[in-house]
Amino acid sequence: MALGTLDMCAEIVGDMVGQASSIKIRRSVMIKGLEALTTECFLAALRARVEEAVIGALEASDPSVA
């Protein structure tokens, strides 16, 4: 496959037209939503002057946040 020479992993998804696009758009909604929530969280924490405590709490529950 031509995309293989570009280190792209193309694969057939499902047996109906549009399934790959459906997956892509829903993934984008999820990722953009998480980015927006993260931004809002940190902006609110900055305004409240509690950003270090919020970061500490996030790191305590998920060390990969750091």
C-alpha cells in the first residue's frame, strides 16, 4: 500500500461507507472536549489562585499528569 512507505498505518474499518469518518469525528470530539475542559479547569484554578493545589491533586490521582 502506498501509505505504508510514509509510515502510515491505514486499515479498513467496517463494511459500510463512512465508518472510518464516524470514528475519526467522534475521536476528535472527545479529544477537543478534553482539551477544552482542561483549559477551563486551569483558567478557573488560576483565577482562584489554587493552580498548584489543583495540579497536586491531579498528580496524586494520576502521576502521568506531570
